[in-house]
Amino acid sequence: MEYRRLGHSGLKLSELSFGSWVTFNKQVDSKLAEQMFGACFDAGVNFFDNAEGYERGMSEIVMGKALKTLNRPRDSYCVSSKVFFGAHDEPLPTQLGLSRKHVREACDQALKRLQVEYLDLYFCHRADPDTPIGETVWAMHNLITQGKILYWGTSEWSAAEIEEAYVFAKENHLTPPTMEQPQYNLLDRKRFEVEYQPIFEKYGMGTTTWSPLASGALTGKYLDGIPKGSRASLSGYEWLKKHMIETDRGKERMTRVASFIEIAKDYEVPPSNLAIAWCLLNKNVSTVILGASNLEQLNDNLRAADAIPLLTEELKQRLDDL
């Protein structure tokens, strides 16, 4: 496993990492999570991603139990959480967003659920239109000075919002955001490659990209409907089914997916590995967060870097032409 610096920081993350969105607490319990983390450690993966909003905090509890049972040295891995959506079914105004109050309390709650003394990375899961960005920058800076987090960043913020946070931090001698966690895959590229490019060049921002398989679409498993046991078949994720298959946009994307699957067959490589390897080619990607609902799927995806040598200029052009 190769390691990459997180932007201009001194922290090095494995090029592939493992996240818990959708799967933990729904398809993955603490016992299976323990096995998955073991596989990740064996493969050299050192970064595990979570959020307060994943399963209303239960995802963090599952992860915390599994990591505690494995009993690996804390300095051998990095763990993250995200703040914004809250961890309650019907959160009160003080239980969500990026106010100083919620940022502080959400961090303490995440530490307790994950059973760790500090978070390596802490993300603002979305921008908060009801809270001045300066207040959030101060809140994150204070958590760093308190030793509760080491680095803070953003997730799915606009380039303009990230710029505002950097400028405020610079003017007030505070810690600026170090990383952004955006979606990035063959079907979703514009924000990462166009909107964020000036931010990458100006600030050297790191990235922990998510959904390299476009919520599983790039595996081809949704070309003939929704297979049983897939995340799109889960209760509460009907929006995913509609987004991927039933809308005009979803149907158009599936046409491109079908063509992508044929290209993967031509090169005799699993489509999932090809899609993940393609993400790793971008120099602005610090790490690609994998998701998996079972151990076999995880082990398959952990081998994705082996497909990088196949990505010749000819193959990359074919993928771009889709």
C-alpha cells in the first residue's frame, strides 16, 4: 500500500481507506467490522472515516467497538468524524449545524462513541448557512488547541466557502482547513476537477474522496434493476434507487456505465478495480475511501491499485470519451 501526504500537512494517509457510510449498523455489525478492519490493517490501510450523521451515531459506535477489540496501537491508524447533521432522529436547533456549541459537543460525543481520545481528522459535513464561517473556523481551531482533533476540514463545501474559511483563518492567525471530502468518480467529476482546481493550486488542500464507484453504479450491478441486499434496496435509501435508475439523469448515467463495463471486459479487469484505480491517478486525491458490505467485497476493492498499470493513455482516453 502506498501512502500520500494530506495536502501540505505532515500526515500521510494510505492511498486507499475505509468508510462506514450506509453499511455500518445496517449491513455491518461490530463483529464483521472487526474482520474488515483486520483486512484493512493487513493491506496497509491506516485511515477510517465516519460521521455523526451516519446511522444517527450508531455507525461510530460499531466502529469504536471493532477498533477497541482489535486493540491496535492508536498511533498506527487515523480515524475521522464529521459534524453537521446531528445524531438524533429529530434534532433540536442546538443539536445540528456548525455553531460553536454543536461543534464542541458533537466532537465530545464522537470521541465517546468511537472510544478514542482524539480525532485525527474532523470535517464540517456541509456548510452551514445559519452560522458565520468565522465562528466555525474559531470552533475548529479551539478543538485543535485543546488536543481533541489534529486537523479539520470541509466536506462538499463550495470553493468560495473554502476560500472564505482560509482567508478568515489567515487574517486571525487561526488554523485553516487542511482537507476537503468531496465525491469523486468517473461519473461525478466537475466540482473536483474544475471548481476546486484553484483551491488545490493556491492552498495545497488535501482530499479524502468518497464514492469512487458512484454508490455502486460503476460495478454494473444496477444495470438490470436493484439486486437484493444492495444498498439501494435498503429501507431508508429509496432515494438512491430513484437517483440511479428511475430519473432521466440516472438512465443516462446507466447508459455510460454499460459502456464502461464493456471497456473493463476488454482489459479483463473488474470494473470496480478499474474505477477506483482511475481515481488514484489524480494527483489531488490524497486517499480514496472505500465502502463495503461484506469482507469479500472489501478484499476485492483493496486490490484496486493493482489496476493502475493498465491505465494507459489509450485507456484513459476511452474512459474520458464516455
